[in-house]
Amino acid sequence: MEPYVAEQIAREMLEADPDLAEQFRARLDSDPQFAGSPAARLEFFLRRHASGDEQFSLYPIYRL
């Protein structure tokens, strides 16, 4: 997702879910690296969005 689209989605998610907004503010206050990284902040919302893929970047490993 492009950052300009993700930002709008993040704003909508914050407005719609006060608990999520509190989690986001708490993470901003407690994690300076998170607060300083626009990519990490957007990923916070993308991972929690309904269209997010929980298995993104996971690869199956099998034992024989």
C-alpha cells in the first residue's frame, strides 16, 4: 500500500477505534525508535487493518 493511502487509512482507524488510538499513543511514548520511524508507524496500522495478511513474509518449513 502506498504511504499516502496508508496514512488516510491510519487516520480513519484512529477515529473509529479509541482503544487502538490509545495503543498507538502509548507506543509512541514508550518507543523512541517507533516514534521516529514513519514506516514503522504505518506498519502498526497495516498489521491491524482488516485487509492485513497475518502470514506475510512467512515461509513454510517442513521436516522430512
